[in-house]
Amino acid sequence: MRRLLMLIPLLTALTLPAACGGDDDKPFAFPTVSSAEVGVVPEITSNTAPPKESELQVLTEGKGRPLGAGDMLVADLKSQVWSKDGKEIPPYVDTFSAKRVLIASIDEIVPGVAKKLPGVKVGSRVVLVTPPADGFGEQGNPQIGIEPTDSLVFVFDILDAFAKDALIDGTAPKTGLAANLPKVTAGKNPKITIPKNDPPKGLVAEPLLVGKGAKVQEGQEIVAQYTGVIWRNGVTFDSSWKPDRGPFAARVAGTDPQTGEPGVIEGWVKGLAGQRVGSRVLLVIPPNLGYGKEGNAGADIKGTDTLVFVVDILGAYNTPPKA
């Protein structure tokens, strides 16, 4: 079954030497970070025993809102294993060099992140250190060279964050929707009512609220909330507003140019490119721009089904370079 979206890959697979463990004559101290300035590529060195518990140090405090538990995090990140002999070890994640920010729930990275990042303000640069138990645990992560005994070091630049019930702040356009289009309630978890007429033949992309942010470009990664409904029966087949969900990240492209993984359906690409961040957009997507003749059996979407989405564009990131 084709997925609507693909999450941003968190880890860059680089094989690393195992960090040394055990006791050391020098007690734990935070690693040295070459710059406290947000946006500057950090160099990280440590020369003491690794931490026994997760510890956080704020290098520069931002002025944004504090992170909350379960927030969707947008950040630049450099992370490497702990080295107690003062050597700089190649990172296993380096979004500064990759030119691609990390977008993930703080609950889905490693346990130390979920423990220590809540309360940190957007705009901050912090250094986080975790023992193995708060990192990749007893199994380690062989794919990226992390041993079960490895402590970890993270330098985060907190660029943005969104709570599970995050809502856009756009304003209503002067002109209303045509009578033959679905009706949408205001506020969180919008409800979509399908009219009794036949669906439009082509793509409809109408802003219900217009944001003040930059226009989304094809190929960018967005953070968004959405609800999806089948025109045929008015059934909601998916929604980020469910209690166990929240904002999600997706690239506005049919295929991720870096990983080759499938992205969003074509109706999303054509309908969201050019819309402003902070907007709520009504998408009416004909079958050929949705799941095609195959449909999506898992969501009870037939090959002839027109789909309706209401999408809140919370943020857009990583404008790709032109070929």
C-alpha cells in the first residue's frame, strides 16, 4: 500500500569506531563546543569520563516558546559518540553538512532527548550528553556504528517546534467557496461535509485561511496537520488530528530526490506548492492525481474515488538547490 507520506530519515549511515568506556581519572565534564552561535557548524571534543546520566547544557538561549513533551521538532543537529581522549570523532548525524534539517518528534529520537529537551526554548543551541541507556540502549545501532557501550553527544540548534494540537494563524480570504465544494468547520480538527453534487473533474486547491509566511516550493519539506475524506461516502480515512497523532513531516514531491523514497500524492504536490505557510488549504483531488486506478484498499479508496483534504501548513523547510 502506497503511503501518503514518508518521514524524514533521521540517521546518516556512517561506520564509526566504538567509543571507549569504563572509568577514567577525570570526572565527567561537558564536551567543548567550538561555537555557541546558532547556525555555525560546531566542532565537538570531550576528554573526560562519559556521563552516568543524561545532562543538558544551554549554550545560547533562544527567545521562542519552550518545547513540550511530544512536540514535533525542527532542528539542525550534529551527533557523535563520546570520546574520553579528546579526539574529534566523525558524526553519525550532521544536518549542517547535509543541508537538510531534522524533523521528528522529540519522543522518537532517543530517550535522553525526550527527557531533557522539554523546556528548552526555540532558537536555542544546546549540548546534550547521554549514557548508553538513554541512547540506543543494550542493542546499540550497528547500522551507524553505535556500540551498546557508547555514550552520545548531541548539539542541537532548535529552529522550530509544534505541539500535537498546533494550529495555523491565517486569515479568511475575501471571497468564499463555491457552492459545489465541501464545507469545512473552523478551528482544530476541522470537519468536512461533502455536498450532494458530483465532484469536480480537475484539481481544486482553495485556501480557507491565508497565512503570512513564505510560499511553499515544490521539493521542500513541510510540517502540517491534515484530514482526508472520501467524496463518495464522506468517510474520514485519515487524520493527523487523532489523539495519538500530531503534526507530520513530508516532502512536497512525488519522490524524495535524496533517498528515492515515494513522497506525497501528486495532488498534494500540485495543490500545496505556491500556498503560504500559515494557510489552511482545501484540496479536492481527482483519482488520477490521488492513488490512481489501483486506489488504496487499506483506506477503502477505490480507483474512481475523488479525495478531499484540509491541510494546515505549519512550516516549510529545506529549499532544494536547482539542478
